[in-house]
Amino acid sequence: MPVAPGQGACAFLIGGIMMSNEVRVRYAPSPTGHLHIGNARTALFNYLFARNKQGKFIIRIEDTDKKRNIAGGEESQLKYLKWLGMDWDESVDVGGEYGPYRQSERNDIYQTYYNQLLENGHAYKCYCTEAEIEAEREEQTERGETPHYSGKCRHLTAEERAKLESEGREPSIRMVVPEGKTFTFNDMVKGTVSFESEGMGDWVIIKKDGTPTYNFAVTIDDYLMKISHVLRGDDHISNTPKQLMVYEALGWEPPIFGHMTLIVNESRKKLSKRDESIIQFIEQYEELGYLPEALFNFITLLGWSPTGEEELYSKEEFIEIFDANRLSKSPALFDTNKLTWMNNQYMKKIEVDRVLELSMPHLVKAGRLSENLTEEEQQWAKSLVSLLQEKMSFGAEIVELSDMFFKEEAEFEEDAKEVLSGETVPQVLKAFSEELEKLENFKADEIKAAMKAVQKSTGQKGKNLFMPIRAAVSGQTHGPDLPQAIELLGKSKVLKRIQKLIG
RNA sequence: GGCCCCUUGGUCAAGUGGUUAAGACACCUCCCUUUCACGGAGGUAACACGGGUUCGAAUCCCGUAGGGGUCACCA
């Protein structure tokens, strides 16, 4: 069966031996910052694709721009990939047979190949200075042309080169862009995409400082690391022809490319790091007490959809059902609202102890609890979390949800004031406080019984019974299960609040 | 501006020539619960526009409009 160009073969014959073409994909972060949701999604789809195909998932660190690398960037990237639940087969930390996995350690490798390109005439040294190029660009712009390098160093003679070098000029190396050529590839998500070489301009593959540029390093590495599919963000699509021309110049078979849409913000633009409408770093979600499995689930459903109607999946299920053909072609907006809902779905299902773990740091930070709790306090905190668990969307929410339990006095909302102005309220509260006084243990079931007693003695029931009590005790008309909330509040605080109202 | 890509409810989205155009979030209503919440049942709401092709188009083709991406010795 013939295979479409650029499709790559699933299997091919070498010397009569059937070699299976293993799926090898990579996530290639540049350690310039923390793990971003957009990058996390790219990593996630690569991971899912690899695991679904029983292939390899590789992480390569793209640190060719020394100026932009930040301390701890690499560790942070790996840490949060792991936190989200991913694991990998080859990388800087676990090694692998195609290393090194840090581009800054592969300079000698790049050298081999740019020398090859220099020799076969696909690349040349360029002695232009930054100022010269800038001037050229300005001229072109003034003339209304699309700025691109003119290629003036392309045909330098050996003498001219020697002269420029004797002036102390450091060369960069540029790719010779073939004229009148169309680069076409079959994109896994977009279908057939093509670019004309016209107007591209001979681009730099090696900077003056000797380090490779992104498009060059990526090509060499992807090939040498036997990457079978390059699944990356849409913003890389216009880099593809540059990379294709390197593959071609070196006589290599390119991988299959797939360009996934970007995640956009509320104004439908690519997320910028400065965007404040959306929390952008995975680290921040961890800090806020989100669940990694929920985030994993949510991000996977951004730009990809399963066949059925179910939306909640575990990592294992996603691996099972992942199909790159179902990647969306149009950009997705990050809907915080839905993430919140989804995280709550997971929150309701996990063990109380885990919710407690997610909540404690926030209670401590808010000054509600101290770090070292007595056995009794620990128990109380656990009950509190357990009571609020089903309402929590993420850990940090515990602070506002538990507000009423930490205030000496209730703060009354408008609705609550209205409830408390009811005619029958005083008698209900009075009766209730008398019932509470009698209680030995002050446990939820006793409290519930006390309410029952109040109902009998006052004749008030339903809303007329519960709302005044809730409002008096919490200052609100909404909240968690009343008897339990009252138990947690504690006898003295509850009585004090009620007595204050009935004078 | 050049090049490339995209366009189904407010949002995420299913849909691959014939459907009453799924489902989820959000919103609204009702039911359940002696309160609240949970849960359950309903509801409002979409194929950007204009031409073709076809017996038939959200689906195919061509335009138009809108949006986005990218144009570095950044990745």
C-alpha cells in the first residue's frame, strides 16, 4: 500500500528485515520559566499519544538561549510534569540512549552537521553586523517590502571572507533558502499545509556566539533522537518549512508534524504571561490546592474530545482512548468556571485526609489555625473539612467557606437580617438557646433533637425554624449542614451569638 | 502588510451529505430534603455571511467578513 509523502511509514524494510517504526514523541521546554498551562497541554497530548501507542515519551531541554534561561527552570518544569501525573522514558534526569537531552550539551553534534551543510553548499558564513542587518531591514520596510535578509554574504569569495575575518568580524551561519520551492507537509491536525520559499530569507542556523538557533537545533535533535511525530503548538507552524529544508539539505526523512491549536484568553488571543484573567502556571494551581488529576482531566479536554459523552476520565482511561485524530482545529478558551466544577467533582470523591492536606496550609496562612495542632484541634479541623468538602472546589476555598467558624461574632448579610426580623424569630431563638443549655455533649444529633424540641414547643417548622437559627448563628442564609455546623462552632460561641440577638 | 490557520449556543464541544443539530459548564424553573447543600427532572440558547454543487449541505467548492498565529543571531 502506498504511503502518502510526509506520512512516514508505519513499517519499512531494511535489508529485508522488517523494522517497526516505534512512536517516539517529545516535549521540549525551554527552561525560561515555570510550567505553563499551554505547555502542560502540549506535554500532555504528547504523553497520551506516546502511551496510547506504546511508544516513548521524551523530554528534551531547549536551553540554547543562555540569556533567557532561569535558575531552577528545568527542575520546575520536570517537577510539575510529574505532579500532573506524567512520566517519561528519556530525559536529562533518567538518561537514555539518545542523549545528551540538554541542547546546551550538544554543541559538538550541531557542529558536525553545520559543517556538512557548509560543505555541501546549503549554508554559508555571514559576516553582517547587527547594525547592518537592522539598516537593511529598515530600508526594506520603507520600500514597503517584507523585511528579510538579502543574502549578500551568500556569494562571498574566499578573499572577501578572509578580509572580513581579519577585521575581527565573527560569522554567523545562514541556511541557503532554495528559490521557488514549495514546502508541503501533511499536518496531523490541520491537513495539508504548504509554504512558499519566496521571501523567507536566508535564516541563521548558528549564531555568532556559536550556539545553534531553535529551528536548526530542533531539526538535528528530532532526527537524531528518532522522533517520529512532532506534536506542538500552532505557533510553530511557520517554523516547519525552515525545519523541512534542513531535513532536505541533510537528506533526512522528516517526522510527521501535528500543530495543535493554542489556548486563548477571554479576548481570544494567545495567552500571554502577563494575562491576569487566567491563572497560567501549574505551580499556582498546586498552591491553590487544585487536584492534579482534575487538572489533567480538564486540560486534556481543551482542544481534544472523546467519542462519548462522558467528561470525567482518569489518566489510564485517557491513555486507553486517546486518538490524535480527534484533536480540534480551532482554539479553545480556558474556562475557569468549568475547571472549578471539575475540580469539585474530584474533590467530592477523595479521602477527607487528602482534602485536609490541601486545606491546612491555607487555614494556617490565613491565621485561622496554628501549624501544630493538639489532637483535639486536629480532630476539629478534620470535621470542619469533612463538613465543607462537598462544597470545596479547591483547597484555598476552605478559608472563605469556613469564615463563620472563626469569627467571634456573626456578621449579618442583608438576607439574614431580613430573616431575623420575622415576628416568630425571638421565640424560636429563645427556645432553642434554652434547649442547647441543657445539652451534655453538644453533638450534631443532640442539636438536631434540640431543634425538634423547639419545633414542638413553638409550633414553628421548616424554613421558619431553620432559617432564624442559621441566620442567628452564622449571619448567613446559606451554608453547610446546620446541626453539624453548630457542633463545630461550639456551645459557647453559639449561645453567645443567639443571646446577643434576643438580649 | 505578506504568509499560514481558524469560524456550531455565553464557554467547552459532538457532528465527516439525509439528525427534532448530541452532551458538559454557566444560567433559569420545578421536584426532593421540616433549612441549606447534595441529588433528580425540565427549560432558554448555536451551524459568521453570500454564492454554487446536489433530490438534499453545519458537513463539499468558491468568495466575503471576522478572529488568531507568525514574520529574530527567542524558543
